[in-house]
Amino acid sequence: MASPSKELHFLLMPLMSQSHIIPLTDFAKLLALYGVNVSIITTPLNAQKYKSIVTYAIKSNLKIQLIPLHFPNQEFGLPQGCENMDTLNSLELFKEFFLASEMMQEPLEKLIQELEPKPSCIISTSPLTWTQQVANKFKIPRYIFQTISCFTLYCSHILNQTKIQETLVLDLDSFLIPNVPHKIEFTKGQLPHDSRKKSSQDMESIFDQIKKSQDLARGTLINTFEELEPWYVDAYKKVVNRVFCIGPVSLCNKEMDEMVDRGNKASIDEHSNCLNWLDSMTPKSVIYACFGSLCNISFLQMKEIGLGLESSNVPFIWIIRGLNFTPQVEKWLRDENFEERVKGRGMVIRGWAAQVLILSHLSVGGFLTHCGWNSTLEGISSGVPMIAFPMFAEQFYNEKFIVDVLKIGVRIGVEVSTNSWNEDKNGVLVNKYQVKKAIDQLMDKGLEGEERRKRAKELAHMSKKAIQEEGSSYLNTKLLIEDVMQSSTQI
Ligand code: UDP
């Protein structure tokens, strides 16, 4: 690949959450293929967790390094070892986490003074608003890395402008997003909490800062590809300056080791078992059920998911993330002999799964997902049709995108979202019958199901082309590098 004329050095700084660190480290690998230097800045525990990226870089002669900066979690009352949002169990702590991350500004500035080659730009995810001030101080451009789609960005922009949702009273009142080419229907209760009702003053000020820093950034990188959502990409390009669609970044992971090492450590043994089991299944027969790194799912909801999967009679892999794997859930699995009952047909993985590895397996025929954008895009680039089970934040936008825009999935039927951390510990969004019905519908061998599978396959093909040499995302990354070079002559 092209070697840049001047030694460029990209500083990448993700918010300390799996859905920010994972795509940004993937992007680091893609970027380094262009011969530029890339430094990923994060906290010590996250640096430790992601250190395999450095091993990978050395093996591939790429100039990537991970630099840890102190994160004052305990000074802000966060639990010891809490350096990633996947260890937060209450919305209350989000503000503290955000404030603690602001304290990384001074160490980052000190680091920049010492770094060689001198940093050419900062790419950070949108909540790290203070990185804009750092960029200003060193007279280098800052780009925002968006971990959501152009569809979501544009529809939220429309709602901000029209405030149409403010005319609704009840959570179940519904409305259509105006001025878009698809019929996108929301209930008021499906909107993210901040656009549904007035947030606390603290949260308001956080949203305000994010918006302001967005306006100051030189450009915006989006983990999507132009062919996936052309109308929304064009529309969003009219809202903000310099949009670069550079995804799907997860496709940079080609080797099995890279996929297993992505994010939290997956258990290799468990994965060998899982892969052997998948090998023994018929193509496209298995449902993979995973709900990301943040969803707190109540015990009662877990039971409904488990019973729904069981009654579907479809082979499945069900991932129960660490914080959801409570003693109550463990006891239920044990007392009910759940794993014994589904033996041979169903597999429960406790903790973390190598998601992109599993999704790329030929036996996987459906993805029961919470509709986080990374998971959605990973489902799309693997060509797997999806059951949309959104719970909070922008996940409902992704549901509409999967079902109504791309037509590669079915809704499970959630009408009102939980708040981010699902503080209602007894909350049940869908029951076992809804889970079973959605699985039956998705795996149906009839015309509708076939059409969905065909479209999903075509999109996967398009996503791979986008990231290959001369594909749209490849060219957009090149344009980004040129923009950074150009900006150094302007600032
Ligand atoms: N992920 C994974 N294994 C798991 C759970 C999640 O590899 O067991 C990865 C997934 O591939 C995705 C990210 O974690 O890249 C989750 O991001 P997403 O935006 O889907 O959801 P969030 O975690 O923010 O809810």
C-alpha cells in the first residue's frame, strides 16, 4: 500500500467501552496498512487486555503501539479495576466514569509533548469531548470516530430539528420519522431516553459538550460503508463536514487468533468446543444469541430467553455475559437442568464469545441480537439474518434499519426501551413465546425467509468489496490520510 510522503502519526483514543475500543483497534490495523504510525491511547487494564494487537502488529510489520495512561477511577468513587464501561452496573456511575476520563487530558498532553514522530491528528470517539481541546492546543486536527450508523445519525438529527416526538404523550404513541425515504415508525418509548424526556442537568451538560465538540471537529469517521446506506450517507454529509465511511472495520480480522483475541479474552477451550460443535451442524441451522457488552438483563428476562430458545427446537449458542451471569441465573440453569435438557442442540457460553469468529461460521443461520451497532454491522458483514431484540439507547434505530431499510431481519417486538442500565431488575421486555415466534419466522424456509437470506448474502459481499483495495471504505481511508496531510499545511 501507499507510503505517505511525510511520517504521519495517528493518535487513536476510544472511550473505554468494548463498543468503542474494539472498532477503533480494528481501524488501527487498517490504518497502519497504509504505512502510517498509529498509537492507541487507553488505560492500563485495557492496554493489557488488548496487548495482542501489538503482537499482531509486530508479526505484520505494522507500526502500531498501545500507550497506557493512568485512569483515576478510585479518586472518583468507581470500583477498583473499573476501567471499562462493561464493569459498570449502574447508570449513576456513568457520570463518574465520564469525569474520571476527563482527568486523562493532562497526562495525554504531557505524552504528546514527548511522542516521536509528532502526532499528526487525534481520532477519538464522541464522548471524549476534551480531546478537542488537546488537539487545539497542539494545533492538530481532531476527527470523531462514530460507532453508530449514518441512518441513526441522520434520523436523530431530524428529531432534534423537528422535535416531533415532543408532541407525543404516552410511551406507546407512535410516529413516523419525517423526510426520509423509508417508512420508519417509532413509539415514543423506543427513543433513547435523552430524546424522550428531559435528562438530569448533569447528563444534559454531557450531551451539550458532545454536540459542541462535534461542531469543532475537522471531520467524522463512521464505521459503515457507503453502499450499505447511500441515501443516509449523502444526507448526513450535508449535516456535518468531511464524512469518511471507513467500515466495516471488523473485516480486518482474518486469522482465527485475531478473532479470538478481540475484546475480552475468550476462552480458547470453550471456543474449540464451540467450533467443533458448529462443524457438526448443518449449514445455516444455528441461532447465535448474544446481547453485547453492556446490556443488564434481568433474571426473569434471561429465563424467557432460555425457554424461548429451548422451545424453538433450533440449534443455538447462547452467550451470557459476566455481569448477567448472576448466582440466580446459575442456580436456575442448574436446578432446571437446562443444559442437560438442550444437550447436543444448545450451548451456553458464560462470559465472552469470539463473536466475529462464530458469526463467520457456515453453520450459523441467524443472529438474535440486542442491535448494538457493532454487532449489527458484524451480522451484516457475515451475511447472517437477524432477530432484532433492542433494549435501550440507539438500538431501536438499528432495529428499524435491519428490518425496514435492509429487510434482513425480523422484530422480536419490544415496544418500550429500558433505561441504559436496566435498573428495573424484574423487567421483562419479551416472553418466551415471542422469542420462539421470532426464531421460527427468521429460520422459515419459505419465500420471505429465502429473500431475507439472499439480501443478507448480497450485503455481506458488498461489505467485503468496500474494505478491499479500491473499495469505497479503502478509498475513504486514503482520503482521510490525505486530509490529515493537507490539514498540517493549513493549521
Ligand atoms: N462482543 C464479543 N463477544 C461477546 C460480546 C460482545 O466479541 O461475547 C463484541 C461484539 O463483537 C462487538 C462489541 O463486543 O464488537 C459489542 O458492541 P455493540 O456495539 O454491538 O454493543 P454494546 O456492547 O455497546 O452494547
